Amino acid sequence: MRAEVIVVGAGPTGLMLASELTLAGVPVVVLEKELMRRSQSRAESLQPRTAEVLDLRGLLDPLLDRTLPRGEFGGHFAGLPVELDCRPWRTRHPYPVGIPQARLEAYLEKQLVSQGVPVLRGNEVSAVDQDDEGVRAGKVRGSYLVACDGGHSTVRKLLGVPFPGQEGRLSAVVADITLASRSAAVPDTRRHFSQHIKSAAGYFGILIPIEGDLYRLMFGKLSGMGPGREAPVTAAEVSEALRAVYGSETHLGQVREASRFSDAARQVEQYREGRVFFAGDAAHIHLPIGGQGVNLGIQDAFNLGWKLAATVRGWAPDGLLDTYHTERHPVAARVLRNTRAQGVILNPSQEGNIAAVRDMFIDLLRLPEANRFISGMISGLDVQYPGLGPRMIDLDLTAQGRQTRVSWLTRSGRGLLLSLDGKPRSIGSWADRVDHVTAKTDEKLDTVLVRPDGYIAWSGSDDASLETALVRWFGPRIQPNQSIH
């Protein structure tokens, strides 16, 4: 089989990347070692920036009809009892959106299959070979390969790519369960995350109603590592933790899905190895807190997708693919730092120094500017790459006499030149890579050039600097006798 891009892994990162490449007309194949998709979802909601990214491609609305009942609860930092307020970041999604990771994956896979994209399950990669012309994974040959195959990435191991970082210091369990009986300590409604954290009898527990009779339980021992990641989670183990934290009246019904996690923090040093790229958990792992892992992986895919497509189609400017590493590596490094800090503060032990740090952070988070800083970091709304502007806000617009929004103009996956100063411009031979829209808004803004991943590449009114930005991100002008594919 031949494809321009081989994606290894059918998690949220791999499926989002395949979706972006398909939108750009690039042949892609997805290889996944698991025969069946797991129903368990570590992340039971999406961060605001993830929701924005999906909205930029029209992928969010079809998922909103089955969102989990969250209420308007802000996010959290280290489980502290102060809601993170994302409203100052001017997003249409100021609260985490109740879409479980598993539902997002199922939807993205269904979309790909409906478009004829091969999602080949039961295909574990056993060898990766690359040369100057391309890369081969098993019987599939492509121009590029992207490893989106998780924290224990087979591709990373086959290539001998180091995965430096910090060993895990705790072992915990996340399980989707039902209850046969419950005590008054079991929550019956969803609340802010901080209100679901309990500890007793040497255990900590976080029990959250999902939907129907389904609960999400996270638990671990207050001291000691516990079993290794690969050890099966037993019903007896789950039952013991439930009864310890939520009382003897609480009895386990059924364990639907369960897995272990740790607070290990690791990151590859380079996101590219020849014609192979790393994205999502294959590139970085951390304590899974607050849905940041899905957010990070989706944005990896969103950053890399259009750049790979531009390279395959022949119009990528020099060095465009290298910006994937330079832009995304620091973002993940920052997430690793904040999750390590959260792991210390979240520690439910009563050790005096940790309690003092926790109390100080609670006071800080009550300050609007500190809350804005932390909410932007956790939600991903504050990401800004070197030499670029911030993410483009999803403004209400009027174009050609009709009401529209920025996110409605980005569904093509191309660049967007948005003239908000009323001055129409000609983008000439870039018209096959950049859409140009003249629109009005209530805000006083000049023209902006928006990359396909939603970040502002240029703003102003000077045509010469605009051309420089177009060349920088969308390649040189196409001469009359040239063509791109």
C-alpha cells in the first residue's frame, strides 16, 4: 500500500492529523494495533482551546448534542477549590466542554472512514525503515510517517529515539464503573473537580458521575508506588478503594474499563527523526490532569497537519516543517512543568509544607490576573509561537451582507487573509493556498493573515510586509508556467 503520509495510532492525535491531511487532499493511511476501540475515556471533557480547534474545522457542533451535563464549572489547577475563569481570553467556550475523549475519537474515525481513508486496525508496526525518498512501516510505504502511538510508542522504540525525563513516583488507577449500592459520601451530581476529591484509610479517591449509572473513579494509595502500569486492574482492588474512601455501604457493581497511570514526565528531544515525526503522547507524557494531554496532542496535529500537506503538495517554504518542533516542543515542556507542579500540590497527604503551598496558591488564584494567567496556561488559550501573534479570536463578522464568524471562514483548512479595514487586496498567485475575505466587525482592526492552525501570522496595512508574511508561511509566488500538486 502507498500513501503520502502514514499515521501510526488512532487516538485523538492521530485521527485529528489524518483529518487535517485529508482536508488538504493528501492521501493518508492510519495504522492501529488494537482491533477494537476502547470505550474508556481518560479525559471526560475537552479544554476550551481544543473546542476552538474543532470549531475551526466544523467538527465541534455535531458533538455538542450529546455533551455531558457539566454545568458552568470552570477548570481547575491541582484540584484547588478556585474555578479557572477563561472568559478574559475571549473564547466562545469559557468552560471545559463535556465531550469524552472516547466519543471524540469515535466521531473522528467515523468521519475519516466515510471519506474513504483507510483506518487499518489490528496492524501493529514491527519495523520502520526510511531513506531519502520515503519511509516504510510494514507493507505500507509513504513519504512521511507520524508516530501518534502513545506513551509507549513502538515507532519511537524501533528508531531508538531517547525519551528522557522523570520516572513516575506514584501509580494510580482510572476506571469507568457502576455501583451496586452507595453511601451518602458518593456524589449524585457533577460539581467542580475540587469537590470530588476525598481521602481516607490510606487512599485518595475522585469519583465523578458521568452519565446514567456510569461513574469515573480515580484512586491510589497515599503512600507507595502500587502496581506497575501493565498490571491488570482487578475488581477486588477497585472495590477495596471504593469502600475505604466512600464507606462500607458503597459496593462496586461492574468495572467497565480500567487502566493505570503515573506521574512520569518525559519528552523526546527532537520531534523529527528524518521523515518520521512524533506527536501526542509519543512525543511527551505527563500526569494526566485536567485534560491537558488531549489538548496538547490535538494541537500538535493541528500544527503539523497543514505543514506536512504543504510539503507534500509542493508549496511549502523552506524550513516550514522544522517549525513544528520549534513551536510545539516548548509548549509541551511547559505542560510537563505545570503538571509536575500540580502533582505536588494535588498530593492529598496532610504534610504541612504541601498544605502551606496549597493555601498560598488558593489565595493567588483568587486574584484576577493570576487566575487569567493560570487559566490561559491550562486551557491552551495563551499559546503564542515565536514571531507570531496570538490565536485569532472567533469574532462575529459581516461579509457580503451576511453574518458570519472567523471560525466559519476557516473550514477549508487554508490560510485566511481577513480584510477588516474595508480595503480589498489582491493575493494573486497565493489564492490557491489562502482565502481572502473582506468583512466588517465592531472592533477597530486592520487586515490580518491567519495561518491554517488559527494563529495570526501578520496584521497591519502595509502591502510589502504582507507579501513577506505570505512568502514566509505560504511559499513563493507561483510563476505563470509553474504548478503545484
